[in-house]
Amino acid sequence: MPLSRSLLSRRFSISFRDQGGKTAPEADSHQPPPPTTKMMLPPPAAGSSWSGMLPELLGEIIRRVEDSEDQWPHRRDVVSCACVSKKWREIAQEMVRSPVNSGKITFPSCLKLPGPREFSNQCLIKRNKKTSTFYLYLALTPSFTDKGKFLLAARRFRTGAYTEYIISLDADDFSQGSNAYVGKLRSDFLGTNFTVYDSQPPHNGAKPSNGKASRRFASKQISPQVPAGNFEVGHVSYKFNLLKSRGPRRMISTLRCPSSSPPPPSADQNPCGVVTKMMKKPNKDGSGLTILKNKAPRWHEHLQCWCLNFHGRVTVASVKNFQLAATVDQSQPGGKGDEETVLLQFGKVGDDTFTMDYRQPLSAFQAFAICLTSFGTKLACE
């Protein structure tokens, strides 16, 4: 073989290997290589090209997904974006607006944030009498038969003279030592006084309540950075009706509601900081608390029953039905509540189906806990 042809053959084989097995025309050695998309993007991190996307481009993608997917089940795409990597999760948390402004429930932490300011989040509660379990769903349609998006579950346990409702993110796991544990509701012997407990501290310096449940957390700590246990965040009490006078139940609720103001910058260092640092620490005189009372119904002579205007969200008469308005509301200027604005309403629409509509300053967790107090017989109040 002539020498010139041998050199040309070797030059072609080297060029072929440089192209990774792809046939391409040889480039002139004096011309710069053509620009490619790989040269314009930063190197991928930890072997993942998705986490190496430009922050501006990634933020625009998540923003468009956030704007377009406003309801479940399509809203799961926003959660999927947050699960790609740590970088995606941080940008997704920045793009997703608070439920106070958008009314959208996206992440589990949204269940402990205030509800919408201008309208109510409409939910459904399904009851299973055989297992004493209650399921909370976010209503996606006006129909009462559609389950909607699952949010929380609670199961009733009797421990001696007390009754407890364990609230969990998992409909099948009600252990107080699991990561799904959200909080609990505990009643006294008569079932007229209830205490609401949160699994996370409501403010810095909060101390967990003393009890067997708190001691169980010590051996199964959920997060070393966040103290776990049972922290008192509210009380619900029903007034006695010893004279058996005609009328519905009368109830009052005192809660430490989460603030609607944005959390401090240090909250980003704590995965639960968005929740734990948005609770107002009550003053010694109780001025940091929100007080709710049920609206008094009127007696309807023609129907011979007590009536409240539920705007079509309640269809079955029941002693469990109620509407709560604030006499003291820390989310309003001066802390004065609007007794005409219903912040939480609960009512029956079927044998084991109930509606729950809540708004600011209540969170979904607090509203669910208050509604659970309505179940069960209260001989001293009826």
C-alpha cells in the first residue's frame, strides 16, 4: 500500500474513534468546534443531569407547572418536581405560594399553615364506624360523593377514662412514634373538654407535655434538630346543659394559630421550621390566642328545628352541625375578631359523610381536630 494511502487510512480511523463511533465529516484543525448545548450548561452534579440545570431555567419550568396545575390530581406534578433533587425541592418551595394567598395544599407542611384569607377550603370527612377511623379529604368537586384528595386520618382510642384521636398522614399507621404522626386530640371522662396536641413545638422554647406518649418519643426521635413530642396548641370545651333546656350544643375553642406572616430566614435550615416558627407564642395574659365561639342558631317555627345558613354545604339536621366565628382573632388588626365571618363550619350530608370548610387563621390540622370533638355522645350537653 502506498505511504500516502496508509497515512490517510490511519487518519480516518483516528477521526472515527474521536466521534464515538458516529460517522461525521472531519473538521478543519484551524476552525473552532461548533457550539453545542453541552458546552452551554454547567456540568451535572453527582451524576444527575437534571440537578445541573440553570436555576433560571429550572425556576421558569416549576413556575409554569405551579400555575397550570391548580388542583389535584394534576397538582402531583408540582410534588414530583420537588422530589427530583435537593436543588429542585428548594426552588419548588420558593415557587409554591402559601395557602393563605393561593388556597392550594401542596406539601404536608401546608396542613399546618393558615387557610385561605378570602375564601374557605372545602373538605369532606368520611367516617368508618367499625374501625372508629375518620378520613379528611380535600374536595375537588361540588359533589359530596367524590372523595377528593386525601389529607389526614384519625383513629379513636379509649385509654381508661379518656378518649384519644391519633391524627396521622398515613391512613394505616397511627403510631405516635412514626414519621406520619401529626398530632392528637384528647378528651376528658365526660367528653366535654378536649386538648389539641401538635407533634412539633408551636414556638421556640415550647416544652412537651408530660405523659407516656412523650416518653415514647425519646426512644424513637423523629429528627434530632426538632424536638418531638406532644405540645399543647389548643383547647375545645362544650358548655354543660344540666337543665336539659332546648337548644344545640354550645362550644368554645382557644387555639394558638399559625401566623400568616412569612417565616424568618433561619427557618430554611429546618425542614419543619416553616411550621414551628410561624406559631405565635402566647403572652402570659393569653393575648396571643385566638378564641372561637359557635354561632347561635335561630328557631324555625315552620320546621320546628334550629337552623343555620350553611349555604348548601350541609343537608342533614344533626346536633353535630356547627359554625365557629372568632371573638379574638390574632390575624386581624388589633386582634379583634369578626363574629359575622364563619371561620369553620362542619355539618352532616350523609350517614357517614360530613363537610368541613375552614379559612384563615385556622389550619387544616386544627380544623380537623375541632371537628373530631363533635363526634361521640355528650350526655352533659344534650
